[in-house]
Amino acid sequence: MSVHTSHPDIIKRLKRAAGHLKSTIQMLEDEKTCLNVAQQLFAVERAIMTAKRTLIYDHLDHCLEDALHDGHESTEETLGQFKEITKYL
């Protein structure tokens, strides 16, 4: 298993999403406008989507590539992992 240099960035994005989500809950409790709440929810969604995409691309670029080159897994196993993870894009 290779080192994931993208993980600190992913953690930062998820913490940002958590902050947006906390703000969204507070906005609902404070009865803020639907437009403002929708904007916050959009920010949460984008932050999570970007974190997910970064994680998947890192996996494709490093883990699967390393598995093929190092011979730890068969081509069929690696292709299966590729197919499995791309469901989450």
C-alpha cells in the first residue's frame, strides 16, 4: 500500500464540509431563508464531492497502478477494484 499524500487535503475538505453542515443546522434553527440554507447545503455537497473525487483519483493513480506494476495482484483483481471504486464517482 502506497502513501496517500492526498489525505491531508481530503481531511481539510471534510472538516470544511463539517463546518458548513454545522452552520446549515444553525441556520435552520435560526429560521434563515431557504435560499441561504440551500447555498450552505450546496457548499457541503461540493466539499464532500471534491474530497471523494480526490480520494478516488488518488487510489486510481497510486494504489491500482502500484498493484499492477508490483505484481501484488492479478490484472483481473486490479480491474475489479477499478470497476468497484468507479461506482462512487
